[in-house]
Amino acid sequence: MKQEHILIIGAGLCGSLLALRMAQRGYKVTVVERRPDMRKQHQDAGRSINLAFSDRGLKGIKLVGLEEQIKPLCIPMHGRMIHDLESNTVFSPYSGRENEFINSISRTDLNIMLLNEAEKMPNLNIHFSLKCERVDLEHASAVFKDYTTNEQHTFSADIILGADGAGSSVRKSMYLHKKFLFSFSQNYLEHGYKELTIPPTQDGGYRTEKNALHIWPRGENMLIALPNLDGSFTVTLFLSYSKGEHNFDALDTKENILAYFEDQYPDALKLMPNLVEEFHENPTGPLGTIKCSPWHAYGKVCLLGDAAHAIVPFYGQGMNASFEDVVVFDHILKKHSKTNSDQPTRWAEVFEAYQHERKKDTDAIADLAVDNFYEMKSHTANPLFQEKRKLETAFEAEFPHEYHSKYSLVTFHEDIPYSEALRRGRAQDKAILNLIDDGVLTEEMELQEKLNKVKTETEEILHEDELLK
């Protein structure tokens, strides 16, 4: 039997990890990427510079054997550092368990590591600066245009895996295809985002707490900052395009920019000497959710990662979810492959099983990410929410095996599907907030008694939700 050939469109984070894993499985792999080789020419302007890397993403890294190589790229963030209008700060741990934290990691550094490892595989080839013009879904071929020569190139394979991001050309070909029903939704927030910088000190140190994700919640808008290895912080402003008292349209002059930051983020402004220049130079990016179905066609083409389910960044799970896609796809591929190596892979069965297993969870994390947007920009500054977080942290510290917050279920429990984390996490949040607001959890009560009441209330809410289905 000939070696089966996989064409992967997209060499970003998901595509690079996917390509490496498929090559490790013995397939012949061709990867085609629209952008130039980032190891030679940086092309990520306007995209998120660093990412929150956590347990679900680590599953994908472990799958390809790169757990040790990724460690030097990571900066642990143990919780949120919340900044109020008076420049006071409150640290809110992500968990009461010491081993649960997220990591700040450079998108570019991670992608380069994966590309370098992928290119070590003798059965894998990567082509850059080729834009996908169209995909023949029924015959697993695609036409590309060379950015440098304007020449067209056609690549054919046994199957095509589309990992070409939120603006996927593969998904577009499925959308325009008229021979099967394809559902597609794209929903944008009214907010956009802009990347800014807190530079390192003159000696290369950090100007504020290194091991935290910093948040300036301001109700309708917010600022966040994640640390980088060089001592800087990547700062992201999330702001309405045109609505509300403060919006991007109104920040059109140096005076307006400085006045807004002085009013809303005074302590951050003191750390950002290049604010005005960066504000004018850096683009404003949109924030949207993409859902579609089916993810596959004709047993020849399948979508993974953001091409199938782009989400807003407020749970730090976009990259982690895409890496988990690769893990789930690999598991299903193994389960459906014939033990007799002379038999070809049953791709139609693999694609169908993959979507059946995965879609409910990617829909769940998309919804959770939007939920967390409202939590981060406003609820984190709410005393009721802060009391809930303190109680949850105490539960996790005192009863590490009995209680896991919604954030912990989503971020640190890779064995729990996103859909189950959403179901149980929302019920727990509702239970605790109800009990606190009703005055049921008194100061005199032992922590164990409080936990018992939360558990009982949670189970009642879950039971009611089941009855309403």
C-alpha cells in the first residue's frame, strides 16, 4: 500500500502541531501556509502577541513529545492582579491548589518551536507564501497563488485538513459549495482590541508583578497585561468601537488618548512611555465567534482549530482548544485505523466521529469565553464576585479533591469536557452567589458546612436544569 498523503492548509499553531503529529504517525504530510516563514520574516502584526497556555494545550504538546522543550518559553501566572481606579491592587489566585496556574507564552516562539520540530520529519514538507484560492472538496486538491511570483500551484492528496484559522479558505470553499447543506455563523462583539506595551526596565526587569495576569476592569471596557520573557508586558485594551462613554472612535488625538488613560488606567499609564505612538501605529482587531457545521465533506476534507470554531480570547482557551482538537482527532484516528497496515484509513468515519465527539465541547468553550468577557471587564471588581472567589479559593485549598471552581474545571481539568465544565461550573456559580446574596453562608459557619450547602444547592440547580431540558 502506498503511503497516504495528507495536505494541511495552515501552518499556524494548530496546523503545525497537527502536521507534526500526522508525520509522527507515518503519513506523508504537505503543509501550505499563506504567510511568509515567520522564522525569517515576522508577519503577526495585529494578532495577539502572547497567549495563556494551560493544561488542555499541554496535552497536545505531550502528544508530540515536546513537554520539556516548551518549559523555557513559559512564564507562570498564578492569578489575576486586579487594578482599581485608585491604583489599588487585589490579587485573586486562579486556584487554591498550588499546582494550578496558567502560563504566558509567545505565540511566535511557540509556533517557531513547532515548525522546527515538524521540519525534522523526513516525510513532511512545508511551503510558505502560498495563498489558498479554492479547494476541490470532492477530490482533495487545492489551488494556491504564490505571493512572490503570482504563479498558481495545485496540490493534491488523499485528504485535506483545514487548519487555516478564523478566516479559513477551506471553510469558505465549504460554505460556497452547493452540493450539501452547510451552516455557518459569525458573531462579533461590539468591542475591538488593540495591543500595547509596558516595556522592561533599563536593566531588563519587570515594572510590575511578573507572575500574574493583570486586569483593569472598568465595567464596559478593560485593560489586561501578560508578561514576556524579555521583561516587557503585552497590554491589550478591549474597548467599544463606537458606543458608550469611551470608545475607539473618540480616541483620535494624543490628548484624548492620554486623558482616557489618566482617567481610567492611571497606574498603567505611568508604565507605558510609548502609549500614544503604539496606539496610533497598532491596528484595532475585531473579536468574534465562529461556529459551523458540518466540519467535513466527502471523507476528503475536515476542519480543525479556529477554522471550525473561532472564539473570543477571554478564557485564554483558543490555542488550548485547538491543541485539544489535535489530541481528540489523534485518538479517534487511532481508534478507527485498521490494525492491518495494508488497509487505507477510513477517513469518512474518522471525520464523522471527530465532529460528533468534539463539536459540543467547542460550542461550550465559545459560550464560556463570551461569559468570561463580562466577568473580567466588570464582575471582577464587584465585591460579591470577589467574596465568591475568596470562598472558592478557600474550598480548593482546604478540600482540593472535593471542590473545583468553574475556572478550574475549564482550565486545569483536561479530563473533563468543556461541555461538562460549562454545565457544572455555571450551576456552582449560581449556587454560591445565591447563598452569599441570601445571607445563608454566615461568618460563624465552618468551611466544611459552607461547602456542604454549596454542594446541595448546586445539585438542586443541576436537577432543575435537567427537568427543564
